[in-house]
Amino acid sequence: MTVWDDLVGQEKVSAVLDAAARDADALVTAAAADQPLPEASKMTHAWLFTGPPGAGRNQVARAFAAALQCVSPDRALGGAPGCGFCDGCHTALLGTHADVTTVAAVGSEILVKDMRDTVRKSFTSPANGRWQIILVEDAERLNEKSANAVLKAVEEPAPRTVWLLCAPSIEDVLPTIRSRCRHLNLRTPSVEAVADMLMRRDGIEPEVAASVARATQGHVDRARRLATDPAARERRAAVLKLPLRLDEVGACLRAAQELVDAAAEDAKQLAEEMDGKETEELKAALGAAQGGRMPRGTAGVMKDLEDMQKRRRTRTQRDSLDVALGDLTAFYRDVLALQLGTRVALANADAEDALERLARAGSPESTLRRIEAIAACREALDRNVAPLLAVEAMTMALRAG
């Protein structure tokens, strides 16, 4: 199984990256043997991966990183880099490779202080891998200062450093950065491709795989979570029942509170899984005795960790809310399709009774206004409006139609 096998519906992008990885391998081999470098290489020092949510931007970038770090002996016999089994591929895919650094937004932005060490590392030679790779998963969240730090590193990179930036669209990245990157745009995988992947890779029953792939409209990660996590299915079912409950003001306010509470519970679960482990690992690294006091001068480091964890909880809550708002948007899209009599496949066929009930009770114009209200709520959350206030305004607008 090569590193490209799990990339759903991205055959053209995989072919481009496979060719680039072959040229990158030739570049390293030629440099090590003091031979002339190959001409017209398809490899470059900076890449920008864009595409809609669920297309697999981060997975594609990580697969490319694994191919660049591949140390399979088959390469010497003409095999393609990216075997998926060697130590280089395995550790790069798991995120434990010493020369693959991943940067992800903890809060709403990637701060310059979070990028300083990474930028400094980008100017060093690989420790034991073939390339020094910096993977920025949320390049759209770089603020002005952190983006400028990345720009300086991308403008004058070290010879064996590769930057992999991921963002929803090319417009989300500074023009000065994107002009120095090779851009690859990913497409949303088809429902059929996602269902096939779930059956082959995860052993999901065909009916369940088809249902969750259709419900998520090709979002690979969400489809897998719906297929394997009963709690995720319960949360989605609760969200799809919400439009039928908004018959009075009190119901709107209760529904808003429930949405926010469910998102907060998601954030709490993640915090319980990660925060304790991170805290104990940091204490051990700072030399704290088991169950004993922290050494002097370490309070600031612990405070930085607590601030980071708090920012991550806030982001997780808002990301969870965004998933629920995406489900609501898809629900009203189906209502609109029924009202207009189109033949488009319904994403929420499992809630067809509710869809038909709302379609009969309203007009296409009112449904469009409701979709706009959901979009306005998402924009308000992006502007750091208090989640409960933003969701309450949305539920009231959904009731008014």
C-alpha cells in the first residue's frame, strides 16, 4: 500500500506529487554523489494545497511528506518513493518523523510566537531524513506577523527544506506567499468514492457507508466519524430535528443553548484526552518529581501551556458548532430542492419526512433566508461573537423564515 492509496478522489494531484517525489529523490541522490542536478525538475521548495473542507488537504500534504522521506531500498531499483512501509514513510504519516514539523492553529490564529522555532528550524539541514519539511495545516489562520515570518522563510529557503501549506482557497493566503508556491487544488471526492473507501479501509457495511457519504457530501473525515462513532450520529440526528422545534421563542432559545452545550461537551472531551497528558509530559520534561513541586522558574512555561490549551478548547467548540451549522445548511438545501422540484440527490434522505413537512410549510424564498441566517451565524462566530448570542440570533431567524 503506497502513501497515495488513502487519498480519495485525488488521482490527478497524486500523479503530480508522485512525479515531484521522483524528481526530489533524484535531486538528493545527485547531490550526495556530487553529480550534476537533473534539469527541468518537477520538484519545488514550496507547495500550496487548497480545496473545500473534507477534500483531504492535510492528508495529501502528509502523504507527499512521507514520499519525500521514503527510504525504501526499492527506489534504487526504479521503484517510486512513497512505499508506505519503510521507516521514513511510517513516521511521516504518523507525525513522529524528526524532520517533518507540523504547525496547526491552536486558537483562531497561528501566532508569530508559535512560528518562531519552526521558521528557525526550516533553515537547518535535515537531522536524519532526506528533507526538512514544514507542514502548515491551517495557513489561512496565519496572522500578519506570523505570515510575514513564513514569507521570509519561503523567499530564501535552505537547500533541503520544503514548505507544505494547506488552506481552503488560494485567496486565504497572502499573495506574496502564494506567488512563491506551486498551487494544487483538490476537488471534493464523489459520494461513491467516499463510500467505497469506507467499505475497503474501515469495513463499513455498504448501506451505512453510502448513507454517511451522502450525508456528508464527500467529506472524508466526517463520513468516517459518522460511520464509526455512535455519539456523532446522535448529535447529527439532534441537529436535524432542530428545525421542527422552532415554533416559539422559548424553543428557539433552548435549541440554541443545546447546540452550544453540545459543542462545549465536544471540547471538554478533547481536553480531557489531551490536556492531562500534555501537562504531565511537560512537568516530566521540566524535572518535576512524581507528585512533587515544580522547579523554580517554570511557572511561566506552565502558564503558556494552560493558555494554549484554553485557546484550543475555544477553537474546538467553534469547530464543533461549525459542523452542526453545516448539517443545518445541508438540511435546508434539501428542503429547497424539494420546493423547487429538482432531481438533485438529497443529502439527508434519512430525514425525508421532516424535509417534506418543512417544504410544504414554507416557500423557496423563506428557505433561502434561513440558509442566509446560518451563513450569518458562521460569519459572526468567525468574528469572535459569543457563541450563544450568535446561535440564538440564528434560531430566531430560522423561526421567522
